[in-house]
Amino acid sequence: MIPWTVAPLGTAKIPGDTQMGSVVIGNLSVQQKPYIVGYAVGPNITDICASSVIYVGGQNGPTMSCSIGISSITDDTIVVYYQCCNGYQPAKGKNWIGLWQGTVSPYYAPSPLASVTVTETADEGYVPMNNLGLTIQTPYTLIYFLGPNMTEAAAILNFTTGS
């Protein structure tokens, strides 16, 4: 589990603008024990949306990342299930969920049709989005954000409403 109140031993910005790659975290004194590596979408420890345990020698351990799903949906309400890294507190990170019609990228998205703040302190739970007026057989995008900026997207779910 990420030690949410402890500063990391080191950090590195992801170079470039690609979906895959590698990065070196320099100036570390590594010992023969497991380490937790976190991937963040912003500068704060509360911006970590994925983590993995790694061992000296390269073998990987358990991983965890933010995810969202739809628990229930009607024409005017979506109940969103969210799960973050263990021990994370969404309310402290000012997390929120946005809804857009169509397929959108958080980096180029217009204002959402609806949004809701995640007020829970639990690392997983349910958040209702009410008074939506969804259209049948229409694509939508739900995005879970770890902070106020559109670059702090942690999970994206594309879906189409039924008939």
C-alpha cells in the first residue's frame, strides 16, 4: 500500500508524450527489499492513481489502479462504482467524476454534461449522479479525476445507453 503520509524516496517526470515507455528515478540507494512505485497524474502524493510492488532484480509484485464501473443506470441517474489504491481518501484529494456525451479525451474535453464530487473517505464506494436526462442508444464517457485539473484523469469508462 502507498504510505499516503510519507514523502516518496524519489520522483521523476515522465518524458515525452507517449502511452508507453520507461523512466529512471535517480539518486536512490536501493536495498534488497521490495519497493512500492506509484504513478501519479499530478505533483502531489494524492495524485497517485496506480501502484506496483517491485523487487530488486526486476520481478513484479501486486499492482493496483483506479477504476470505475456502472452499478446501475436509468434515464436520469447513474450510480458509479469507484475503486482507488488501498488506503486512498478521495475527499482529501478533491476527487470528482464527470459525464460527457460521446467519446471524449479528458485533455480535450468540453465542459461535462454533469459532474459530482466524491465526498467519501473510503478507497472504494458508490457515487450517484442525478438529474441527467440520458438519451437512449447514445454513447457517453465517464471520467474519474483525482483533482480539479483535466490532466488528473485516473479512470475512463465509455458506454452506450440501452433502448
